[in-house]
Amino acid sequence: MIRTEKLEFTIGDFNLRDLNLEIPEKTYFVMLGPPGSGKTVFLECLCGLKRPRQGRIFIDGKNVTTLEPRKRGIGYVPQDYALFPHLSVEKNIAFGLRNAGHDSRSNRRKITQIAEMLTISGLLERNVTDLSGGEKQRTALARALVVEPEVLLLDEPVCALDEGTRQTVCAMLLDIQRKLRLTVIHVSHNLEEAFSVADRAAILNQGILQQVGPLGQLLRKPQNEFVARFMRCENIFTEQQDVKLARPHPGKAGMMIRPENILLLPIDECGTEYENQFIVEIARYRDFGAYVKVELAGPLNLVAHLTHAAFERLQIEPGRQVKAVLPPQSIHTFHP
């Protein structure tokens, strides 16, 4: 398990503040947040590249806060990969073994094994400047894994790759984590990427931890408005504008409903059994492939995600009026 207690770090005007976090061992954990939220600073504190101003870091119950990086049992892949341009792929991978005390035969065996796992055996003699982005990424990953760490830190590991390669590499990363039974902390700002790998996730904003849990919980039960908006929910209400809830919420509440949970009906369809019905007008729509995003104007300005079948059935076009239904059981409340 990785545990941080009241971790704080200051650089310029930025403050990582009072970060308390537990990451179970052998978990694929994703740290999410917008650029500048402190995700990379958090990783650099974990691996020892930065010394926190206060607080403590524990790995498997051992306080590693003041240990030098190579004694923490961590493999680290920075965002720019930090490969040595004057060295071959093999020598880049071997760099992490230089101070490990193994004999050259043992090192060669380890390099061969990790290269086979990452399908870069045919690249070992090549210079890293001749590699594609995906090949550089796997070389950097091999260098981190060859020392057999218990914890692997990945800083935006696929952000420089094209969409197809990104999906392939994410699948590879998850396979490696499962096979080697590693604890992985993967920094990203991309939700699709996170959903493809994460067991659990956290959201960081301006150095403050907002929420931790399974991604489904962050998606459907955000603790505050920032988390709801980061998880791409655009239907957020700060006042109870004649919206009925499944259960009363004490005091003033923020409310949200996922766009895929909004039901649209023809304007003349009887639906007295539905609560929270609003007459709205189609403002605009956009086809996103897997769904159609429909923006609605009315007493509540809403966004709905429709299947293509539902979109065709409703004959959606700008200016047409429809009924928007907000099922009370799909409305989540949080403290504003």
C-alpha cells in the first residue's frame, strides 16, 4: 500500500496541500486533473525527485519520505520519457541496472525478458532517436520495469501517441500490471484513457484532492461541482428549480443528472407518470459517433445524450419542441 499523510509541497505560487491518500497494493490507480493541478508534482514527491515541505510518504508501511529515489522500489516513466539520445535501446534499458549489483549475464537476461514482454526485442541495437513515439514509450517503460519495482509511476504515458497506438498501449499497460502484480499510479487528464485502465482514481485540482474512488462513483456520485464538471456532466443545478428528488436533501443542495439519463419524448406524448417534465426546445445537436449530443433550451438548459435510434425516432432538428424528463432516481445531490 502507498499512503501519504498531510503531504504538502510548494513551488512558486503553487501549493500541493494536505494530501491524504491511500492506494491499495496491486491496484491500477489513475490520478486525474486538469493541467497544472499538481499531478506530476505528486508523482515526483512519491519517487523522491522532490522533497515535500511537510507530511510523510509510506510504501508497504515503510516511511520513505527522506529516502533517495533508488531505495524506494519505484519505477518511474516521465512524460518526456527522458531517454538518452546517444545510447541504443539496449543501453537505455540497462541504465537502471547499472547500480543494482547484478552480474552482466543476469542483466542481459533481464533485458531480454523485458524486451520480449514489450515486443521491442528487434529494436535493442537501434538508437532511440530513430524510434517512433510508441517505440520510445515502450523503451522507457522497459527501463523502469527491468529493475523489478513494486510500484510503477507513469506520467501522462500515452499523451504523445496517436489514438490507435494509445489504445494499444493502454491495453498493454493493464496487461503488464496484472501479470507483474504491480501497484501502478498513472497520471492523466483524459477520461477515456482512465476508463481503459483504472481500478480506482482520484481527482486533483489546484493542489487539493477532490475525490477518490472507483471511476463509476466519480462519474455518477461526484462530491462537488468541480468533480461533476470534470467528469463531463453539464447538467448541474445550484437551486431546486421545481425539480423533485427521490429523497429530500437537507439544506441547500447542488444537483446533477448525467446527460445519458435524460429522457426525451415527443411533445404530444402523454406521460403523466413521469415526474420532472419540462417543455424544451432543441437548440443544436452534434453527432459524436457513439451518441448524439443534444443541447436543449427551456426552464432548465440541458444537455442530453441520445442513441442514434432515439435521435431518429424523435426527428430532432433545431427549433423543435420536446419533453425532457429528469427521473428523480437519476438526480444526484451534493453540497454546493
